[in-house]
Amino acid sequence: MNKISAGWINGFIGVVIFAGSLPATRVAVMDFNPVFLTAVRATIPAFIGAIVLIALKQRIPTKQHLASLIVTALGVVVGFPLLSALALQHITSAHAIVFLGILPLLTAIFAVLRGDRRPPMVFWVFALLGSACVASFAALSKGHSSLLGGIFMLGAVVTCALGYAEGARLTKVFGGWQVISWALIISLPIMLPLALYTRPDGVANVTLSGWIGLAYISLFSMFIGFIFWYRGLAQGGIAAVGQLQLLQPFMGLMLASILLHETVSVSMIVSTIGAIICVAGAKRYAA
């Protein structure tokens, strides 16, 4: 298997894992406040990452990588988790998920701005069509809508795209799981005290689904998924493999349908087919 193909496979696995993030967050935010949820989902994997880094004797990042790690942490450890959790207090998971449709385009833009390979114009055409396909689905969606929730989700995808692009650049130096581990460790001095300060007074009223949601976003969304995702972006190119994110909204909606009993509409199926075509086109012309 060549490097590019491996990148697409790793990226796809990462997207599958991330697809459950918003449904799991939606479930968890019903039992925990958004600030605590953001802090604790960063604290738990930070300790796991630290243990693995020490056990495998990984090198410590130098000062020249510190700024990039901070940007990565602000995007994927703080920005997206907090803003998406706030959004899910105002909108349904289905409505929030469709905002992820513009994530590939934003990731590609940040990748170009940060010096990754520059794809040809036809790539951008497919990227824009794919995002437009998902945006159209969002516009036609009959789910609950909220301006404030929409603003939070828009901020979430912008910060997430920046974190994806910056973290992928560092993956070429350290490796995928090392990057997210260091980003989590850098955030720990703030996140751990914040988690302790905002912890709920009691856990007697926390449901089993709330605990499962918290466990998923802490272990899979915040750590395991990034191992595959950052490696895929580094192997196949940030702008190219990033287009797999077009599939994430529809995977997430399927999970939301199963977990939260939301209806899967015909427009979702049509939009999914359009997104898949755009991903295939973007892959074809990414080099």
C-alpha cells in the first residue's frame, strides 16, 4: 500500500470515529454543563497521552513547535469541544452535524495558508460543490433552528479546521498520536483546575447514557480518532484527505437516528450521494 492510499484509509477511520462526536456530546450535555464537559474530555486523555509518551520515551517538543501546538490545542482541545457543546444546548445534534459540511473546505483553506501543497483549481471546484451540497441539506432541514446555536457551531468548525491543519503539519514531525498528546498536555494546567472547579455537585442524577457520552468524547473523539486522522492528513495531504470530512455529517446523522431516534430523510440520502461524488472528485485531482 502506498503512502497516499494509507493516508485515505487512516483518514476515513478517523472520520468514522469523529462521526459519533456530536451525538455523544448531545447526550452528555444533557447531564453535564458545557464547560465541565470541555475540561474533563481534555483532562482524561491528557493523562493517557502522558503515560504513553513516557512509556515509549518520545522526544519533547522544542520551543519552535510550541506555537503550533498551542494553536492545535486552541482549535481541537478547547475551541471545537466548547463551542459545539454550547451549540448543542440550543440546537439538535442533526442540525449541528450539517455545519460540519464546511469543515473540509475550511481545513483546505487553512492548509494552503499554512504552506501545505497547493491543489489545482478543479480540486477547489469539487470542494466547493461538496460543501454546497451539505449546506443545501442544512438549509432544507426541518430540524430545530437557533441563531445562537448556529453561531456557536460556525465558530466551532472554524477553530476545528485551524486545529486540524496545524496539527497535521506537526504530525509530519512527531506523528499523529504524539501531536494530540502534547496538545492535551499543554492544555492540562488549565483544563484540570477548570474540570475540578466546574464539576457537578453530585453524580446521582447522571444517567448511564451521559456517562457513555462522556467516555466516548474523552477517549475516542479526543484521542483515538486523532491518531488515525492526523496520520491520514500527513500521509495523503491535508487539503485532499480533509475532503473525507464531507462524509462525516451523514455518518453522524445515521448515528443520531439510531441513538437519538431522529428521522433519516430522503434529502439526506441524496446529499450523501452528492458528497461522496465530490470526495471522489477531490481525491482524483488532489495531487
